[in-house]
Amino acid sequence: MRKEIAAMNETTPVTAIAADDEFGKAEMPVNELLVIAARRSGKSPIALGREFSRLYNAGSMLSMKDFVRHSLWDTERHGEDGAQRFVGSRSVWPISHTVNDKDWFRVPEDKYIMDLLCQAEGIPLPNTVGIIDDSARSYAGTPKIDTAEKLRDLVLSHPPGALFAKTLGGLIGRGVMVIEEADDTTIKRTGADPVTYEAFLKEVLSEEPYVLQERLDNHEALAPYCSGLTTIRFPNLVRGSEIWQPCVAMKLTTAGNIACAFWRPGNLCCEIDHATGEVIRIGKSDGLVTEYIEDHPDVPGLMGLKLPHWDEMKDINERTARVFGAIPYQSTDLAITPSGPVLVESNYAGSFDVLQNATGRGLLSDEVKAFFRKNGYDFDNPPKLAKETKKKKFLGLF
């Protein structure tokens, strides 16, 4: 196997094979990814390297990890040209910053600003009870928590497990937690031992602003399948006065997780039929490869489930997308609670991979490619960015 990989490196561009390492250390070496691909596909590493190189050079920024994650060598699964429809997971920022005005980035991503704009539109939101921040910034109408004493008083005014915390401007579900218990001297978050309020502010939150909200529960139709709040992702492409979704995905929490990001072990990613709200595909990951299963691994009945309040969900998404209508490529995350749909987040851009994991298809249909082309990014003739410029685009927002 090692000899085959060495031979492949002589015949395949090194820049293509090493793409996963271009903007930081890969989680798994490329040669190990090739070994996994060879075992799963029955093809030689040389052949796989050539297939990957062809896809990489097509301009969609696929990495070797993307190639393995979606089994892009598998023509039975994707068809003869289906692999060419996939776009790399790391492509979202250079593409989104091309089609969007970067000055709008913080408008939806800052949870406080997003809430203010959406409240004015009458969009249902989680109840924010406070923002933890010791900077000079103020939050009109929302209590600011800048001392251990204020944090203690706020937390103790709510029942155990009733509060959910997330970063004010964070991405990809980073830093989310439930405040499970508290007393006069200590506070306990999910999966950790109790600490003092002072330690919680300085060590756990690392002096980064956090939003404290009343914890949301799933609607009873979804609750049996979930271990935490599940959200539905609407990718919104603004085409003139039209808001269009190429697909809809549900990020479903399982395995004890409290947040729904697909990268958390055990979580599922489902495709939802846009017209009916029905679950039509269920994806799961082994930590690397996304596979598709016939039903929920523990509780039968997820496949074919029709999500409640579907027309209302689509209406709330549409209204939210229009609030941020100056952003051509955006997305929203909605939860379905016992009292109805709630907007959890609006996003400048949004992961391409969430959509591809949910549907099992490449995002780049002719219609999607036409949208990006019209807004300045042509996958058939991608911008020739210098390596340092690319690096800044990738790393500037992480």
C-alpha cells in the first residue's frame, strides 16, 4: 500500500493531494484517508488519487477529506458525473465573501443585533434573559451580566436546567452549554463539574461574550428522536425579490448531545421535503464517512415523519430571509417547540456540507451554479486567488 501511495504521488499533483493541509493541519493524514478510501472502494490508491485530482482541479475546492466523507468515487451512488456536483466544505468563506457584502457579516451573526431586527419584524425568538460581557458594550433592553454576583443572581432566579448559553458571535455550534445546576457558590454546566461563578466567567467562558436564553424544548412529534434541541436549516438564495431554497436539512441531536451540529458524534442529518415537511433521507457519520440509513438508529418512525407547523416554518424562514435580504447567500436555523416554530439563528452564508450530508447529493445543481455565477463566483472559472489571500479568507473568521 505504501508503495502504491508513493507511486501515486509521482503521477498526481502534490498540491491537489495535500489540499487538506493547505490551511492548517489536517485531522487525518492524506495517506491514511487514501487507505480508508481504498478499503471502502476496492480501488487502488493510484486510481483514487487520479479521481480526486480531477475533481479538485474542477474548481469546487474539494479536499481529500471531502472525497472520503461523501464516497465520491462511488458512481453507483452518485452517477457518472454526480461527484462533480459536490463542493468542498472549506469553500464556504471564499465563495460567500465573493457573492456577499462582507460588511454584513456581523449583522446576522451577532445574536443581539439579529434579535433586535427580527423582534421588530414580529418573528418568534428564544427568550434572552441576559448577556454575559465585561466590555464597554451595552445591550439596551437586555440585562448585562458583568460580575459573578450578577451571574449568580440571574441563574438562581431560574429552575435548574432552564438556561442555555451560547457565544454572542460564535459559529458552528461552538461553546454551547446548558446550565444544569447552581447554588449560592457554584454553577455546573453540561458534562462538567461545578465551579465557582468567578471561575465560570474567567475560565469556562474565557471572557468571551455569551448569550443566556431560556432553554427550548422540541415539539412532542420530534422529542422521541432527540436528546437536545433539533433545528431545521433553510439555505436561502436571494434571487431578486425571490427567496429560494435548493433543499432543506434537519440537524437532529442524538446520543446525549445538547447541540445539533453534525460534527458532534452521534448526531443525524436529514433531508426534508420542501413541499411537505417530510423526512426523506437520514444521514449519519462514523466520524469521517457519511452513510444513509433507513430510520433512526434507536427509535423507529423518523423516516417519513411529517414535521408539524410546516407552512408556518416556511413563512418564518421567508420573513427572516427578507430581514437580511441584502445578503444573497444566507441561511436560517429554526426549532419546532411545543408552542410552535422559533427562529434560533440567522446566518451570513451557512455550511455547504450540512446540505450535502443531509441530501447525499452535491449542492452544485445547474440552478445553484447559475445563482453563484450571477453573483460573482463561477465554479467553471473560479477566481485565481493567491495562496496567502486564500488563507486570510479562510482563517479571518474562525
